Amino acid sequence: MRSTRSALRDRAALRAGLLLALCASLLAVPERAGAQPGRDRAAGDTGFTQQVLFKAAHETGYSCFRIPAVVRTAKGTLLAFAEGRVRDCGDAGDIDVVVKRSVDGGRTWGPLRVVSRGDGDTHGNPVPVVDHRTGRILLAQTFNAGRTDGKSCESPCDRTPHLQYSDDDGNSWSPPRDLTAQLRPDDWNSWYATGPGHGLQLRHGRHAGRLVLGVNAETWQDGRNTGNHAALVYSDDGGDNWRRGATDSHPYAAGGTFRQKPQELTLHERRDGAVLASARETEGTDLGHRTTAVSSDGGASFEAPFRALPGLYTPQVQGSVLRLGGSGRLLLSAPADPDRRRTMSVRSSYDEGATWESVDRGRTVTADWSGYSDLVQASADEVGLLYEGGAADARDEIRFARFTEGWLGPRRGPDPVTPDGAPGAGDASVLGGPVQVSGRHGRALEFDGRDDAVRLPFHRRLPLGERDFSARLWFRYTADADSGEQPLLWMGGVGTAQPQVRLVADPAAGRITAAVTARQLPAPAATAEVATAGAYNDGRWHRAELRRGGGQLRLTVDGESVSAPDVPGSVSVGSPFGVHLGQKVDSRAHFTGALDEVQVRTGNRSVLNLPLDSVRTPQGR
């Protein structure tokens, strides 16, 4: 007969094993994102698994892991790279480039190995690329002097590109070779960054076999940064020699403003052989946090300057692009929140990256905080996603997820639409399924407070900029104090720092609020807000009008007005841009009630005119 102590140990071990199994099963299912409940699958859904690959608590000698990159070698081995940060999670400390290998498509992984040891300096921004002609794996990276105080490298920051290679499937690596003479012009003297994320070997056209990487840099002159440079670099001899090719440079004004700053380029080869460069857009005046350019000559030049994508919601963050197998479907991995690094998602493009699915059409990987990522074709039928994520901080760990096309789901048909009567306008998308009800005049739309919304496609007429405007609508609702904020109309970005216009019912505080957040660059954003003395949540129709003009912001509901001093600047600059009815731009709040006759005007010009009296389903795509 076993002792009582032994039995207790066995039961404790069983409980621990069951707890570990439960945790593993929860991690293997993508977390539910409350913002888009319609797109999440039930627990136990097949086609998706994930595991933690890099975490400081699991590895000796590191405080933090960041900046993932992943490739599949010519032999089918997956190599997952990251920055192993020794002292802290700062960007310019003692940082190694580390790697783990998987020979079974990412199901299991070998131990951590150091590829490039910082020894007190920063070795980072890994960009692996595979030469499928020889099997050689090349690893570009960037070096700078390390700091011990956790702070960033101050401008002008002297950073230099280096290259290593492996001829034995990633088991061992050559010493780093300095590529400064080939890839960094003398005036790119304030910043230099490779990637990060996987590089590209061209497969089509007269440049087939060429290796192409993305880089960005800055210029320091007369005591300040004076310009940003986004570029492609390429090699036609397997990485022995490199040339700088396509370059898009943007000057900085004396006050520090600039139109764009494309950084952290991820590359994709289109079916016609052209190279699509998709980049993070950081603090420029153009709307949008992602920007793209195309090279049709193998990376030697860009067809046109980078073009921002205002309607593609992401925070300021790196992302990754990959073709799904041999299909015409491109995938983009990036957080879906337009303001903060959270809600990692995978969205699709069916036109070679010219346009991308909206957030509601993508798949949510996790509702956690999440940051940088990289995509890889892990096997014939699975895609791998290596990404930063954490319940408390996006830098908590690096996870590896595997998913199938079945998990992504098929391409969704067209959404129902409602007409926009503004000159030159298209139809607005009707999301979720709001129902038609009797309106203040004719018909109106009633929203369920869960996933219903009306969203306008981006058009250059919609951003209001610094102009005076008026916004009018009819609303009806009965939401109580426990229902949270009730967005009626939202135009622009979201959060405290992104320019925007918003009209929101707030039954908890017993009021209707209207606000503009504006920026007069380079100054930070400022907000003007007005609020009524009542919530008007009595189930009857009420007319609201918001006016900006004459240095005042005025909100009028049923003829009663409140006003406040306006703030200077533009309500549409430097952030993602959306126009939503019944929904916050980050999809984290929805309206429960009905809306009718929504209009926005600047002077005599109609910006939007949504009667909301009809809904139809368009034919085709």
C-alpha cells in the first residue's frame, strides 16, 4: 500500500499535468477578440495552433526577446530568428541575434543558438533570405554601439549593415561581414536599419534568382535629421556583392515635419515579377500607418513614391506580407487596432496588395497586446506566423502560430450597401446586419450594439483637415448606464493622440459628447469637447448638429446648444482614417439604437449624405 504522502504527490502531479494541458489547449486556439465576435471561431476549431517560442523566463541569459524573422530553407527547415536582449528590453543595449530550428514544419523546435553575439553592442534587425539555387541562407543585420542605460541610440546613430551566411541548413554561421561600403552612402549617417523580417529571392522574369532586401535610413546635417530614405538593395551573385537600388527619399522641414517616413520594409514578388514594398509609416503628415511602393525592374527603381493606405488600420508597427501558397491571395500580418499594438490579425488582398480587407473580414490571431511579426509558408498546407505577443505587454514573448487556408476562411462576398448622396461618392458598407425601421423621415437603420455599423470607403473628399464643418444626424436610443459609450458618428483616428471628430452618446454620464482632436504639426494633438446636460436616451428621435467654425465648437441637440473654444489644427493628419456610423473606429464600442439622415458639410460642399433609407446587396465582387 502506498504512503499517504506518495498519494498526495501523485494527485498533485496529476493536477499540475491537467493544468498544463488546459493552458496548452487554450494557447492553441486563437483568442476571442471582443471587437469582432462574428469572425472568431468556437473553441476547438481546427486549422490553428500556436506555441511560445522565445520567452526570457524559458532561456538563460536574456531579459527580453523581440524582432522576429522566419524563413523556410531549401531543405524545408524552418529557421526562427529574434533579437535576444541581454540586460533589458531596450532597443540599443547588449543584443544578440539568436535562432531556433524546426525540421517538422514548426511543430517542434530545437534549442536556442546564438548566430551573432553582441558582446555589449547591438546586433539586430535580422533579415534572413534563402538562395534556392545553392541552398545558402543569408542573414542581413544591423550593428551599433550598445548602451547600458536602457535608452535608445540617439541621433545621429551610427549603424552599419552586416551579413552572415550558412551552408549547412542553419546549423552554423560564418562570421559577420561589414557591408557599409556597398550599402550605406556617406549621407545615410543618422540611422540605418535592415528589414526586419524575411528577404526575397525573385522567381520570375529576367531578374530571377536576384536577392532583394528592404532597408531604411536617415540623414543628419546641421545638427538635425534632414531626411528619410526607404530603399531596396539587391545581389545577383548569391550575396557576395550588393547594390543599392530603388530609393524613395523624403526631406524633413526645419520644424521637423515630413510627408512620409517609410520604415521597416517587407517585400513580396507579384505574379508579374514586380516587387511590392510594404512599409510602416511613422509620424508623417499623410494619412495612414502603412505605405507601399512598387518596383517593376527587379528592385532597381520604384515606379512612383510610396503611397499611404489610410483605410488599412494598424498602429505604427512593422508587418509582414506573404502569398498564400500558389494562390492569388496575399496575407498581411499586423495588429488591427489603429492606435495601439494589440489584436494581431491576418488580412487578405486579392489584387496583389493594392487594397486589403477591412478588419471585420480578417482573422484575429489574438486579442492580446502584439507587435512585430513575420510570415512563412511552413509547409504545403500551413502558413507560419512568428509574432510578438503578451497578455500584459507585446514584448512578453514571441509566439509561433500555424494555420491553414481553411482557418482563414474563403473570400467573403460583397457587403450590403447604402447610398451616399454626396457628389462623387460611392456606396457605404452596411456591416453586421442593422435592420430597417421607421425613421424620422422615411426609413432609418437600427443597430444592435454588437457588430452593426455603417462604414464609408476612404475617399479624398472625406478628410476635413483644418476646414470649418457641420455634422448633422437624427438618433434614437434607450441604452442605460451599464451599456458603455454609444458612438453615433466617428471620423478619423482613435485614441488621445490621433486627429478625429466624434459624436458619442454617454448614458453612464447622462450626456451627449462631441469632440475634435486636432494637430497643428509639429505640436502634439489637442482636444476640444462639449457635452449636453442630458443623455436623450428616451427612445424618441432627436436631432444633433456639431459645428466647428469661428474658433468655436458647438453642439446643438433639439435646438439647445453648448459650445467651447476650438483647438487649432487638422482633424485628419498622420493617422489611419475611417468614417463609421454606430461604431468606434477601433471596433471596441457599438451603438444600440437607430440613426437617420447623417450629413457632413464643409461650407457649401457635401462631404457625406447618408439618408439610410435603403440597403441593397451588390452583385459580384
